[in-house]
Amino acid sequence: MTKQHPTLKVFLLVVFVLALSAAAQAQATRTWVSGVGDDVNPCSRTAPCKTFAGAISKTAKDGEISTLDPGGFGTLTITKSITVNGGGGGQGYGSVLSALAPQGFLINITDVNDIRKSVKLNWLDINGASSGTDGIRFIAGNSLVVENTNIDGLTGDGIEIAGPASGTVEVFVRNVSVRNCVGTGMKITSAGSTVNVSVDSSQFANSGTGVDVQGGTLNISNSVVSGSTNAGISAGGAVGSVINANDNIVTNNGGAGITAATASGTVRLNNNSVHRNGTGLNNSGVMQSCSNNKVYGNTTDLTGAVAAIAAPGSCTR
């Protein structure tokens, strides 16, 4: 029987430890991209990558890709929890030119070992150049946060939330501008999952439909929806869809400003200004109001009936 020399054992142990260390360090918690970077780099601050796609493979799950300077960093498919921050230290936007691409960002997290399944997109400028399909498309995961982002010029949807067949999806959109999308500014559907979307301080302008809920719940507040070819804010679809609209301006939309478009659509209204639309409010499902909305100056102010929210204190608490 051959015995290993002690020195050889020590050497093999050192090699094994070094290999484990190298594997652990292969993905960094934080990586960087720059307009003058290169994807062969390790994506460190001093040796940044060129694209988001080049950086994500070198970024650990739950980590962050940050930009060093304004630039165009390419489209990205996201399959793990991550933050993409285009703020560049407050210097500018991380730009994504998605011309001819299916989407600027595709979120598709199905790994059972990824507990959070969470994505945050911040300080980004997604430009479809009138030929890209969708700005942000979410098809699998637990949560998505989009903040301080511009989305413009898509042939499809600015933001598409396509809830999967099961589970719960939470989406938060704040200080986001979506404009010039042939489809919708934001489209929400569900194949069976519970989808909850909150929108605050955002703008949806000059699209086919401003915000279209075909399944799930939308809470939208302090936002402007204008210039849509069709409806501004719509609850429809064959499955239940709910919209809670508070303190919004809905104006200059070709169809209804706010609509419960089908029998399964429910809309609740509080302190919205709805004017200069084809129809101000349209109800083909359930529409309830706190009786404090300003609906005026539309071609037709109201189609269908709006019920007052009668529970004591519901509109004042």
C-alpha cells in the first residue's frame, strides 16, 4: 500500500482550500459597469464591465450592479435576486437601448434555492426607439421594485406584469415615467397567482392604454395618466381585477378616463381629477366612489352608475 508523503498532503489541502476560496470569490456582492468598461474585466470598481449582461454573471445572488458613469449598458435577462442601480452616484441614468429587442429587462426567477426572488431596478432609462417590444417584463419571481426610471418608445408595453400560475407577486412602482408605448403603459395579468401592484408618483402618457389591469389588484396614487388612445385606467379581463385609485389626474384620454371595463372589474375612487377624456368614468362592472372626485369637461362625464362608499368613516380614516 502506497502512503502519501505528509508534504504532499499539505500541498493538496492548500490547493483544495484555494480552490474553494476562488469559487467563493468568483461572484462579488457588488459589481460595476462603465461606458469605458470591458466585459472581460472582473467588474470591480477599478476594472468595470461594459454591459449589465456581462456583469450579472459575476454578481452574487442578492447582490447589486451599479454604474460608474452614464452610458448604454444593454438589455438584461434576470434569473436571480439582484439590484440594478443606474444612478451612477447621482450623476445620471443607466441607459438601456432595447431597439428590436423583445424587452429591455426580462425578470424570470424560478430557482427554488433563491428564497427572495426579488429584483430592484433604479435610475434607469429604457429606450425602445419605437422598435423594441417591452420595457420591463416580469414573468416569474416574488417581487419587483422599479423607481426613478424612464421608459419610452415601445411597440408593446412599458411595464408588463404577467403573474404566474401560483404564489404571490408584489410590485412597487415609484417616480416612473412611461410614455409612447403602442400597447399599454403598464399591463397587469395573472394566470392564477395573487398579484398586488402599487404605483405612486408616476406618469403614463401617450400610449395605447395607460394602465390596464386584466387580473390582480392595482393601487395607484399621486400619478398622472394622460394622452392614451384608449382608456386611461382600466379594470377588465375575465378574472377578477381591482383598482384603488387615489389622488390621481386622469386627462385627455381618447376612451374612458377610468373604467370598470368588464363585469369582473372593480374600481374604487377617492379624490381623483378626471377631465378632457372621451368618457370621464365608465362602469360596466363595480365602481365605488368617496363622492369627492372631480369629474368634469369630458365629452361624456359618466356612463353607468357609480355607487357611494357608504361604510362609516371609509373615506376619512
